[in-house]
Amino acid sequence: MEKIASDIILKPVITEDSIGRLEDRKYTFEVAKDSTKVEIAKAVESLFDVKVVKVNTISVKGKQKRMGRFVGYRPDRKKAIVTIAEGKTIEFFDGMF
């Protein structure tokens, strides 16, 4: 079964670090945990009409959190840093820097 692009790219990651990478044409997204680099590249190309040059992925373990004597964890997640071709931008991030 083929995945839909909106099921692969969950949301953009807006942090100080990710905003600093925008000058290098690197955009950070939270992606589905079972997605591959090829699927992520195709999803970004179809959603934002850009050419993807490179995809780096990071699996992030959930932090431990306490509520009194009860201990729990935030959910695990996966991030993708996508580098796009020269001269292209993603409109969502245009006003960020």
C-alpha cells in the first residue's frame, strides 16, 4: 500500500537550530517513524514542488517526565533534515529569517 505524502510529513520543526539552517536550504520536518529517506524526499517534492538534494534522518527517543511520584515518557519521534536544490524555497518558511 502506497503512503500519502501528508501521512509521511507530519509537521515542520520550528526551533532556533532549524531556523539557522534555512540559509543553507535545509528544512526540518517531523516525519512518520516508519518512513524511509526515499519516501520523505518524494513527499517533500510533491507537497512543496521543490527538488530534494539530500535527506538526513534522526530518531529521537522520548524524554522521561515526572508528575509527582509517577514517571512517564514523551513519545519517540523521527525528524528529517531535507536539503533542497539551489534557488528554491518552501513558502511556509519564507518569513522565518
